[in-house]
Amino acid sequence: MPTRPLPPRGVPESDLFRQMEAARAHDVRWREGRVFSLVFYAGEDVHRVAEKAYARFFSENALNPTAFPSLRKFESEVVAMVAGLLGGDAHVVGNMTSGGTESLLMSMFTAREWARANRPQIQTPEVVLPVTAHPAFDKAAHYFGMKLVRRPVREDFRADVEAMARAITPNTIMLVGSAPSYPQGVVDPIADIAALAQSRGLLCHVDACVGGMMLPFVERLGYPIPAWDFRMPGVTSISVDLHKYGYAAKGASVILYRNKALRRYQL
């Protein structure tokens, strides 16, 4: 890629914005609903509020909550609201992250650290998940020295729990399900996956980055949505993106844990 020097002189604001508008002339017109899974547009009124809220705290840095207690307050409130929405009780805790990938990275890192403390004999922790699970799990496994064991799905594209059960070894530390998966948009049988994990003393993560801010409301409308969240005793962590069907500015996601005892392995 050729290098490009900084301009010798500054550009007037009007020229700068004109250049920026010209550069995106050929971008997809997302307001017309043509970029599903990339831009989530709930209308100009919602978009305007999110834009203004983002701009209002444009310079503040959440790295130090003692310097910006307002951001700590907002994060705590968001985590508590999402936990309540997903069947969590007062013991569920979590953090905001920069997106679904980071939330999945945190779930994998936490599982690895949990295994180091509770299964020290395991040299290479294994995570069993359907082939349809998000590729960020592969990235996390590479970063953290873990092994993924991906299993085929059923004819309806949902996770094959029996195949996952057969893949469990003494090195397995966590099972994963999606709500829903990206390729086909179907919800894995989380209740069965969570029950299997609980029966084997394993962690169970639910990737709800797409469905976490949608499925609870679909269920409230009366559609038959099988329970997939913290109402399932075996579910130990959930990831959910706010910048998808939460319509927040990018990037905003939440990683939730069943309790503080598990979350401490993330820190």
C-alpha cells in the first residue's frame, strides 16, 4: 500500500465534510434497509437520539471510572437492564464491551481462566460448539491457546446436542450455543445444551449478539420462543450486542455472567 503524507496545510471544515460526503456517495443506502446485519435502523427519531447521546460523551474515556463516574453509572444501569431482560437475578453481573467479538473473546478468556483454577490438569482447554457458531470463537481460541471442537448441525440447522455430547472429553471446559446463529438465523436448543453442560460440570455460553435485544420482545408478543437465557440453570454466560437490535451507536455490547464468582476470572 503506497504511503501518503499529511497535507501541508489544513483543510477548511466545509471542504473536509464535502470530501467525506463525496467519498460515501457509493456506499449502500442503509436508511433504505439494504444492509441487514451491518446497520440496524429503527427510524430517524431513534437514530437521532442515539447520535446525540454518543456525541455528548464523545471525549470521555471509560478506561478510568473514577475520573468519569457518569460512564460507570451508565454501564451499571445498562448491564442491570440487560440482565433483567434476559432472565437474570440480582447475582448476574457483567460489563460493556466494544462489540460482539470482544464479548465472545471475554467469554473464552474467562472460561480458560476458570479452567486454570478449577481444572489445572488441563493443558489445552477444549470448547465444544456447533459449526454454525460465530468465527470470533476461532479467533479467541487462537489468542488464548484453546481448542475448538465444532460439531455438525441437524437438518434444521440447529445444534446437534447428541453430537456435542459425544465430543466432550476430559479437556472440555465449555459448551456454546447461539440465539440465533448467523448463517441461518435459528436458535440452538439452548435448554438441552445448558442441561448437558450442567450435568458434566461445564460452563455454557450463549451467543445472543443478534437475538439478545430482540428475542425477549418477540416472546412478549406471544411467539413460541423456547427459553434460552438465564432462566436455564446451566447457562453461565451470555453475550448480547446493543448496537444491533438495541439500536445503540457502534460499538456497544454486553457480556453477562451468572455470578461474581465467575466474572472474577475475566478481571
